[in-house]
Amino acid sequence: VEASIPEPQREAWLKHQVGAFKDKDGFEREVVRHVETTLARSLFNCDESAAYAACALAFRDRLILEWNRTQQRQTFADSKRVYYLSLEFLMGRALDNAMLNVGQKDLAKAGLAELGFRIEDVIQQEHDAALGNGGLGRLAACFLDSLASLNLPAWGYGLRYRYGIFKQEIIDGYQVEVPDYWLDFNPWEFPRHDVTVDIQFYGSVRKSTDDSGKTVCNWEGGETVKAVAYDVPIPGYGTPTTNNLRLWSSKAASGEFDFQKFNSGDYESSVADQQRAETISAVLYPNDNLDRGKELRLKQQYFWVAASLYDIVRRFKKSKRPWKEFPEQVAIQLNDTHPTLAIVELQRILIDLEGLEWDEAWNIVVNTFGYTNHTVLPEALEKWSVPLIQHLLPRHLQIIYEINLYFLQSVETKFPGDRDLLRDVSIIEEAQPKMVRMAFLAIIGSHKVNGVAELHSDLIKTTIFKDFVKIFGPDKFTNVTNGITPRRWLHQANPRLSELIASKTGGHGFLTDLTELNRLENCIHDKKFRKEWAEIKYANKVRLAKHIKAATGVTVNPSALFDVQVKRIHEYKRQQMNIFGVIHRYLTLKAMAPEQRQKEMPRVSIFGGKAAPGYWMAKQIIHLINSVGAVVNNDKDIGDLLKVVFLEDYNVSKAEIIIPASDLSEHISTAGTEASGTSNMKFVLNGGLIIGTCDGANIEITREIGGQNIFLFGHLAEEVEDLRHAHVYEKQHSVDSGLKAVFEEIEKGTFGTPQDFAGMISAVRDHGDFYLVSDDFQSYIVTQNLVDQEYLNQEEWITKCIKSVARMGFFSSDRCINEYAEEIWNIEPLKVEANRPAGQTS
Ligand code: Z16
């Protein structure tokens, strides 16, 4: 339907168009207006949460004007767009980010002060948007920031979960999960009740013949659920681009059928239908690096993929271009295998609905998609059972079999008679029941496959996907090392450091070209600069110490070395090794004579992170950390020399407080298991050093900042297989005396009922020590002692920190997104004259 206003009336429109507020007065006017009209409150009834709401609405109005203009510009330019399909977007708070990106935080700060509020308090009223588990979801959020900041025409597509990742409470040392209902008041989304898509499930396939005698497949019957679009504006930093994140919400398709039910008195079942439909977008699955194969999860995946593709295809069809130009207009990136059904869905649309021939359609599909792999852990690789797909998506299963058939035929042509190869690369795993291997489908249906750090990208080529390198050649596989947005992770989280850097590098240019940080190399010997650097770190530690006190009641000394490990709790990330190390330190301190003890470097061991609700071992690790804290923190012999805290409910906004306050952070995964890691980059960018293994992006961080500036230890990825083999088959693993003493202390009951921690110990001692804790423990301890020594020399330490920050330019998500844009998507920025300066405010 043509909905534009006719020429003669446009003048009136243009005359009355409201612009964005331009100054402090304009901003205050908008805040007061929202308080008094939108919120129906007054100056006698305006608390911090109302001030937040009004301030957020004022900025939302601003963003949406930019958003409108951006969408018009992109439609008019009709150039290629990228669509980033991700089941997770771990956005955190939006207000601070929006103010900084549009360059109006100073203005808002002054305006709010005049109205009686402190901007920090207002910002803290906001609930995190936590639609993600960990690294993968936060990566998607950083990518959105970079896409907009680089003026790239891009949309994100995801699910509008009613419940994001659960809130974590620690009760008696145990994790308790509480639902995170975050939609009570969310000013950042725009419901688009006119943008809906009907999504079909179940039913059956009927073959028929069309007029030309061609066989066509009709997917019929089953049930229909409605997808409703909610749009979230994504402002670029200092750019005119405000991109769109479209999140789908499910609701019952109010068809005649429901109405009949209702009228015939079957009220209950019509309500039940409604609830069943709404269940699809109700909750984020809380697993990181684990596939549980639940039917509802598959429904989520298809619901989201089908709605997004319908939207993308609808937009393409408006351009009236021939189908073969689809890949010249559309790039779709698959964030992990979660959206792999998009490959099948596009093929279905093209052959069943648009009448293309198989080969022509398949060509389009393959040239459209790119697939990013984020893990080599076998338990995380998605597989769906054939009977489940048959039941839920019968036509898609047929297409999957056909894709597989043509693929296996091409393999047979290239490698005649290699039955083992055919079995190994088949999309269908011959198990009981048969399983669809989603990663294989994603590889076959994409033109590029990438890993997320160099080591990881090498590993996928030599291990889990090696046969596909043989079949497709090495050029299909590439590396794009992850990055982080310096806007949120430096400018927003650490404003004082950002200002100090700006004062030394010639302004805030480093926020859009992070390589400009290298100008700091000239300041390394600048006394005043070094002093300010140290003061900022100290102030950040004081801020965290206050938070620790408020959250846990534990008093920590800001002069102690802050040693931080915050990330999802997982055996492969080895928080257990960290806490065993803490116990080892405790025992060592206890064994010392008091006068010698006082020469030791005081430390605060800070942990944070969620365990998947069903991950028993991860929960045991949390319990041990808290139990150790309860003993150590109250031991008079120890005092400030060692404190152990577990910060509950680690999330994006807590990360913004914790990361700038770290002296040392731990990235100690078993070599070869952490695909990249991204918090490692955030910590170094904020002037902290790393203790880590040769894994993921740690390796490239080392290359960039120099081996003298990082504490590496432990076995290498290429040694892991042999070590594991030796543990299991040759019973060749010895628990060294240090680790043995730790186990004995736990078993003595020093930290509570030993039985509570028996699983953690036996995993190492009796069950093959899969994550190589015993192999790496000794070098971990030795390296931690080296850290103590080096921290004593504060001048040397600060030099290392400054040098490291100066060399972190590579790890901007802008660099990373530019690589995707050039190597995978073939898209270009939509250039426009910047209509306002980059945000130069703190
Ligand atoms: C996830 O967060 C990651 C991988 C995965 O298969 C599933 C989830 Cl939910 C993480 C990786 O573990 C991490 O190493 C990486 O930095 C991150 O994805 C982003 O690539």
C-alpha cells in the first residue's frame, strides 16, 4: 500500500516537523514534558526512576528522528545491506551509550543537575537488556555499535525474549536463579504492530502438478503463530547513522479458528493456544557453549529465522530486481549455527514459493550466507533429531535431504569410492535416531566460514571441519579475530582514562581509529601522565571496593592487587584452577611466620559469572569459591593479605565497573578450548595485565603487546590430546604436592562439608582430568608468584600497562567489522556528511 503523503500536503508536514533538542534548555524542556505528559507526573512526584524514564524518552525521540533519516537514506541508496542474525544480543544499558554516541552527555548532565538530579544516579536506574548468555551475545552487541559507527547499512535480527538471562542470587554460597522480567518499562523499543509475519509449524507436504506440468510441493495444515516486530534504534558514535535491531515477539495468530473456539464456548483452549504461541519468545535458553536439543528451542530458531527472511525478501522484492541479484543486495551473517535453518528457508522460498529451479536457487543461497563458528567443543555443536524436524518442519527436512544428496554426489565425484568420507561429511549422522548436523549444513550453505581468533580458525580447519577443507578448498575458510567497541569499553566504562588518553593523543580520534592509541608510546616516561594514570586506576579500584562492600559486606583494601576472573562458569574456563590456586596461597600464607607474611603482596581475588542452571559442576565451583571466601575473609592471621569475593549477577553494567578496576585478569582456559575470549581485550584496554594460557585471542594479544607484558603459562593446544590420552590410558597423571595439599585441606572440612566439593576433586584426580588442571597447576602457581614480584615494582608495572594499551588498536570491533565487510559481505559504508561532531564529552 502506498503510504506517502501527496506532494501538495508535504509543505505542511515539513513546516511542522519537530527537530531534535539542540541545547540544554531544549533537553530540559523535553524531560519536563515527558514527566508531565508521558509519565503523568509532576515536580512534586518525580523520583530518580521517573527522571530516568523522561531522560531516556527524550533521547529516544532524538534517536528515532535519526533512525528515520537513516532508513530513508538507505532505502533511497538501494545499496547492499547486511543482516546479522543472532539469537543473542547482550546490550546492557542504552542511555549512557546513546548520550555519548550522539555527543550530548555533558549537556544532559548539566540539564539534569538543573532539574535536581545527578546523571550517574539517573543512568543507574536502567535495567540491563540482557538478551544473551556471554561472549557470543556481547559480540553481537559490539558489532551493532561498530556497524552504525562505520555507517554500514545493517540490520540485526533477534528474538524479543520476555525473560532475558536469569538474575543470579547467591544464597548461603549457592547460586539461585530468579527470572529477569525486563519489559516492565522499556523506552528503547518501538512496537511495530503493523509489521507482522505468520509463521507455520507442523502440518504435512502435498505434491501437486502446476500448469506447466512441474511438480510443486505444498506445505499445508499445522498451526500458525504470529511474529510481531519490535525495533530498537542503534546509534553510531558521532555519525548520522542510526541502524535498526529488529526483535520478533510471538503471539497467537487470531485466525477464524480461535474465534470459532471462543464462540463455541471453548474459552479455555483458546486462551491456552494464545499462551502456547507466546511461549515461543518467552525465555532465552541460559546455556553458554552447550546444546540441549529442546523442541521449544528449535521452534524459537525457526520462528525467528522465518520472520526475518520474510522481512528481508519483502524488502528485496520492492526493488523489482531479478532474483539472481539477491546476493548483490543482501548479505546474511549466521551468528553460530542457531540460524542455520535460514539456509533451508531461503531455498524453500525460492523453489516452492517463487518457482526458481533448484540450482539457480541454491546458487543464490550460497552466495548470500556467511557462517561464523564460535566453538570447537563437541557438546556445543548443534544437532537436531530427524524425527523432530520431520514433525515440526516436514518440508524443510525434505530440502535438507536434497541439499545433502547433491552435496554427497559432488563429494563422490571428487573422491570416488571414499565411503568413510561420505559418512563423515554427511549432514545426516547415522545415529539412533538420525541427527542433522547443523554446522555441516551451515558450511555447505555458505560461501564463507570463519572462526573468531587465529588459533581457533586454524583448529576448525584441522579438526572438526578438516574434511570440508579437503572438499571445498582452504579459501572457503577464513579468520576474523573478534573485537570490542572502544566506545562502551573505554569511553563509557572508564571516562577518566578516556579523557587522559584524549589529552595525550590529540583528541578523541582513538575512539574511531583505535590504532591512534600507539601515540601513547611517546608518553611512557612522562611523569605527570604516569601519575594520573595510576590515580585513575586507584580511583576505579576504590569505586569497585565500595561496590564490593555494598554487595557482599567484605571490606577490601584498594591498594591490594585486584585479581579478577569474571565470565560464565565453565570447567573449560577453569575457575576451579583459580580457586585451587587461592587455597594454595592461603595455605602458603598460613604456613609463614607472621613477620615474613607481612612482606607478601596483598591480593583480592574477585570472581563473577553465572552457571547454567543445569550445570551441576559449575554450581559446585561457585559454592567452593563462596565457602573459601567465608573462611579466608574472616581469618585474623590473614587480614588484608587475601580476600576472596564472589560478585553476584555478573552482567554488562557490572562489567563496566569491574573491568576498569582490575590489575590482573585471568583468561586461563585449557589450551584450544576458548575460541577467542573478548573480555581479555577489555581488561587490557583498561590498563590491566593478563594471566593466561596460549588460547584464543590471548595469543594475538601477546603478539600485539609483546610477551614481556603478559603472564603466559601452561601447556599448548597441540599437547592437549596426548596429555588427555596419557591421563586415561596410561594413568600417567600425577597431582603435584601443592595441588594435593589443596585437596587435603578441602577434604579435611576447612571449607565446609567435604562431600559438597567431592565432584570437583574427583574430576581431576580420578576421572581423567579432562581440562588438564593437574598438568597446568604448577606453572600457574609459579606464574602467580611472578605476578606478585612484578607488582611490587609499581613503576615497571605501570610501564607495562601503558605499553599494552598503546598496542591494543587491533582489537577494536571496527577493525573486525571492516574485515567482515570486505572479505565476506562485500558492502560499503553509506557516506553522508557528518551533521554533527563526534561526541567529545565525558
Ligand atoms: C558463546 O558465548 C561462545 C561460543 C559458543 O559456541 C556459544 C556461546 Cl553462547 C563464545 C566463545 O566461548 C568465546 O570464546 C568467544 O569469544 C565468543 O563466543 C564470541 O566469539
